[in-house]
Amino acid sequence: MESKVDIVQLNVGGRRFTTSKQTLTWIPESFFVSLLSGRIPSMRDEIGAIFIDRDPDMFEIILHFMRTKEVNPKGHNIRNLRTEAEYYGLQPLVIRLNLCDELERSLCGDILFSGIMHPQDFTTDQESTLSVQSSSTDSSSMVLTMTSCGNWVGVAYIHHICCYSLEESMGWQRSFYSPLLSKPPEKITLNTKGHLMLAASFGNEIKLWNCKPQAQQVEIGTFDLKSPVSALFFIGPQLVAISSVGKVGVWHYSNQNWTAQGVYEITSYTSVGSLLVWGSSNGIINSIDVQKFPLRMSDNDLLIVELFNDPLHEPPTAMSVFGNPGAGNVRNSWSDVESIGRWLEVAYGTTSGKIRIVVQHPENFGHGFQIVQTLTVHTSQIYTMFLGEKHLISVCADLHVRTWKLTRFRGRLATQPGPTPLASYRLLSLDAAVCTPLCSFQGPFGELDNQQVFLQKVVPDTNTLFVRLSSTGARVSKIQSVDNSNITAYYVHECEALGRLGYRPRKFVFTGHINGSVQLWDLTHTLNSLSENTTDMTEGGPKQSELLDLLKHCDLSTSRSSSRVTSVNPSPSPSVLSVRFPQLRPSIPITVNTHSPLLRRTASLHSITTLNSYLRQPYLLTRTDSSSNSSIYTDEHEFTLGDGISQIVTPSPLEPIYSQDNNSPLTENNTPTAQPHFNLFIQDKPDADV
């Protein structure tokens, strides 16, 4: 009678197993001990067998271990088998499977791993007197964003910014840290070209520090752009700030002067030499020479030069500039201004997916830029452009990448033959649609166009990055954090050669993590090997098995559309706020359209709050009418962002109606007027402080 009681009938996933109670209960505190003791409710099938809704093939291996204490995977995945063992609470089996899983994985990373910089303790007496909002200690130590210049790298945390420098014999050492910050930095930038300076943006505000060791924590100044900062960078020793709603700010090093200029909405930007080049919503490409820092005598505004006007007046959503290679590395130099002015090649993409290449060579000097090529290979707006000596690379809003091989004659771009298609591939990512100031885009990164790389982060919360060659899409390496911590920021930078003879530049990938550490990965040897041997470069992004492993802990039902970054004409939704407001200056009509990738890439709840207060100010309006002369008047609109509710401010009778096709006002004689149209996307569930 007792022998019948000891026999246990199990139905696991539809397959029946017969075993003994002693076999199932020899491991204490396991699932089977709780099940047979009645602590876990059970279900039985038609013959009275206990039903367990799990994989029967995996259970067969587990039951074999319970009987013989031996493990026979039978070709099954070790990680899947470990998941089943963890479900049943079989700790001895879990330990064995963990050892098998870690057999080929080093705790010190793979061959690319070059080091780790642990977070520093910056607690000071100022922290008790400073009001800092923090959800947890983990979030306060998380790396927000990174930047680099020369042999320096800057790391931004919620409460401070830390800079590390590469020394010849000591390696990476901490060289500077900022005072305790009351607000988390959104953008940071470094300059080490003769002047060690660090700049950070906080909404509309910009702080600039001197990073010299003998003058630690010296704040040079605080500047106000009066608009949310979308981009912050140095051109030589000059600090440049850009707001996509239509602001350009320049701090000149020689006279310590800060100038902010209102312009049309900025949809893209780049720099070459000492020139700042940007595209506007009216389809015009403009430039400013920040080294000469020219000011108009009439109103002391920046002297803006119009370089090119798109023939269809499409806004340039991405652009790249290539200068005269015969004048040295013009793309990174800011001293040879004359040669840059005589030779420029600009590649830009538009909202409709067109790619145009315009050039200005010495032989057509004085005739402006000429279109030499138009490519229409994308169906979505262009998100990123790169024009180099050998390759042309474009990325659209669907994260579809197209690359071309360029032909040059004596350094100049040849039109016969034109760009030759080289590769077409996709950068699958569920994280690309999260467009905040604290997230990094995927690239391309690098100085030399034959070694440009993309960093592919498939899901938002992951410890894995895929490094891919931008020209062909081939996989360079797979980076996985050594401590399994999630990656929150990443950056690629080529460090300069040190003073030692024979020391070559090294290309690093810096990954910032949720625990505050920064891990270094050296790509130099791998990229050199790939350039010499291209026969094995067939593997690209993640394989199906790797993708499924990354998606294991990702809820796709609440995530955004895969790889879709933005839409040119999104369908109406309850979270669209359409507002008409006057322009900043009566002489410059401004069209603000937050569908642009630059603003979508940098929009945040803090920026929306700042923009809300920004729009409360009175503005001067210019009314252009067919029957009357232009007149200037003032008007004021106030609006607030509610809890995901659309609010439409009714325009005054003097405000024209805008066409949805070309974002230009419709009048009887089709004369543009000064009233812009503003479309702002807000989240369905905004934070409480918005």
C-alpha cells in the first residue's frame, strides 16, 4: 500500500511521466516539495495525474537529473534548460548549468575590452544645502551622456560631470570634475585644442568651465540661449549652441562675447573648418564663420551667408560637408578658412527622402553652389548623412542605410561615373524612437570614412551593442558589458597619438552604464584586420537567435514601432497640440515645425515646459496684405500643456491660414506672410511637473 502512495503520476505539457515521491523531493525547498506537500495548488487530468504546464522535453532532462544526478542536455540550449531548472527550484542543477554557460565567457571581457573606469564618490558638504531630486542612488550614478576630444573623455551624471584624460604611462586618469549640479545636464562638449574647456546645457542655460588642472572648477560663464538647446559643440575654441526652434548662439574665445541670433527653424547642421553650416525649414542652407565672428554694423547681429536654396524648397533634414583634402584635414581644422571657402561639397537629405549633392569648386567661384547629383532611393525623410572621401552614407527614418562608393579626380568629386551603390541594410532598433537629449544615436562614428562604424542598440534595456562597418554593414564586433550592467550611453572616439615614437592613434568605444561605470573597447586592431581581409565580412546585425535572446525581457506590446524614428506626416492623434503664434522678429518669418528630426531627436518634457513659457511672451507681427502696406503690431498668445489633452488657440482675424502641404500661408496672391504654424507633439502621460 505504501509503494502505491510513493508513485507519482505527472502530466507535463501533455506528456505523462511516472516517478517516485522520493525522486522528486530529495532537493529541499524545491517546486516538487511544495507541490506534493500541498503548499502549491495543483490541477489533475482525467486519470488523476498532476498537470504541470511546462515543456515536456526539458522536463525529461530534469527528471533524468533527479534520478541519476547527471545532466544530459541532448542538444538543448543551456540557457533555456537553466530557466526551467530555476522554475522548479533545483539549485544544484542551476549551479551546474551556470558553470556551463560561463565556460566560454570571461569575466574580464573579450579581446576588445581595454579597461573600466569606476564611478567616483563626489559627495561634498554642498549636497546637504542643494535641492536635488533623485529617485534612487542607482539613478543618480547612471551615465547620462558622454563626449570626447583629443585624449579626453567627458562623462555626465545626474549631479556632476567628470573628465578623464589618457596619459602615456598611467593610462586613463580623472583630471576634472564639475561642482555639484542642481539639474541633470542634457548636452556636454569638450575642447582640448589648446584650451581645456567643458560646456554643458541645462534647458535654455549653458555653463562653461575651465578644465586646466591648476585652475580646477573655474566657471568661465553662464549663458542663456532663450530656447531649448538642441546641440552644443566647439568649433576651434568657439562654443556654438543651436536650438532647433530657430536660435544660434556663439561664444567667442578672444573677446569672451556671447551672441544669440534668431533664425528660421533649424532642421539640420554640421561644421567644416571654422564654418557653421545649417539647413532651415524654408529650404535654405546658411553658414557663419565663427572664427571671424562677423557682426552686422546696423544691428550687431551675426552675419549669415546663404550658401544654397533647395529648388523645391524642401527642408534639409540631414547634411554633411566635405572640404578640400589638399589643404590638410580641413574637416577637423579651423585655421585654413580661405581654402574652405573656395572648395566645398555638401550632401543633404530632405523630408521626402531625396539626397542632393551640391558643390562649389574654384572654377565656378562666384556662381554659387551647383547640383551635381540627386538620389531618390529612400521613401522616408533622411535622418543622417555622411559625405567622405570614398563613401556617401545615408540613413532614413526607417533606419534603412544606403551606401555609395565615390569616384574622385584629383581630389574632386567626379560625376562620370557618379556614386556607385555599395550596400543596403537595416539597423533594427526598438530604441531609436526614444528621442530625448540623453540618448545617443547610432552613428556613423569615426574620423576616417573607410573606418566609420555604426553602434546598433537593439532594445532600450540591454548590455549588448553590435558594432557594424558603415560602408558595408558588416559586423565588426559584438560588445557585451563585463559586469552585465545595462548600457545607457555610448560614444566612439579616436584618441590621438601620444609623444612616444611609433605610437599610433587608437579608436575606442566608450560605453556608459547604469551603475556609473565607463567601459573601454579598443577597435583599432579589429578594424585594421577587416580592412586587410574582407572575405569573411558577411555577418551583419544580430542573428535570429541573438535577437530572440535580446527580446526575452522586452515587452513589445508597449514599445514603439520597430526602427521607425519619426514620420514626415504623422496621422492625427489625441496628443497633437496645434498652435498658431506670432514670430520673433517682424523682418524674418519663422516656421516652427517639430516634425523635424533635429527637434524630435532632442525634444524632452523639460524642453516642452521651457518652450511653453517661451511662447507666453509678446511678439511683433508683420502683416502683409495685397491691399495695404506692411504694418507692425503686437499680439500675445498663452497656452498650457494639459494632461494629454489637445488645446487649440484660436488665431486672431489677422492671422493667415497655413497650407498643410508646404507649411506656407495661403493668400490671394500667394504672398508669404509672417505668421508661422507650430505643431507640437506631447506625451499621452506627461510628468506631473509639466
